[in-house]
Amino acid sequence: MARPGTEVAVPFVIDASVAACWFFPDETHPVASRSWLRIHDDEAIVPAHWWFEVRNIMLVGERRGRSTGQRTGFAIERLARMAIRHAPTPPDADVFALARKHRLTFYDAAYLELARREDIALATLDNELATAARNEQVSLVSPASDPA
């Protein structure tokens, strides 16, 4: 959702690695920073498993001493207020085909399938997923990318 008087909102797909990077104090990445800026004006779209994946990353971060329960609670509350839409479940065959073709996990292939289906950029910190996206002609959010 673009602010009044600004450009039209351009949705994009974010994977869990990007969302987690926003909330771990020991982690920064230019793609995550750019996505953080974009989500204030643009809607993010995520596959159904994203909800679980982000929470698991936060929980594992607590167990490894990278975060606390209080920080996790703050992160989850903050994510709930962001313009993040959960996409409907895609056809299994489409996700399996991408996973097999690019040797991705089914979870990562779901991000790729969503970005390809919606014809929107993908924000990821995962090198294999980024390579597969480029091979599928799916644009990636880059540190200096223009949302248009």
C-alpha cells in the first residue's frame, strides 16, 4: 500500500530468512534492509508455511542464545502489524517441479513458485534459491532495487 501521493504499491515475496534478519540483533544483510524499507510501502506475499518457518527460526535463535523470548514476542507482534498477505496453497505439481529442477527444498520451491506465479520480485538471503530464481527469470530484491 503506497502512501498517498507516492508510487503505486508493488508487492513482493519475502522468505523467512529475510524476516528473521530484521529481528536478530547479530544479523544484517542489505537485501533484508531493502525489504524492510519496501514493506512500509508495499505489500509482502508469503506462502502458507512462512508463518511456521519464521516462528521456528525465532525459537531456534532463542535456544542458541541469539535472541530472547521477549524479543521473539516483539518480533511476532511487529510482523502481525505488517502488510504481509498469505497466499493460497499452490498446486503441488508446480512446487515439486521447481524443487526437482533446481534441487531446492519443497519449502524454498514454494517461495519461488509464488514469485513466479505472481510475477513479482523475491527477497531471499538463500543463495541456492536466488540462483534458481534467476534461472527462472524471477527478479530478486536487491539492495538498490527499485520497487517499480
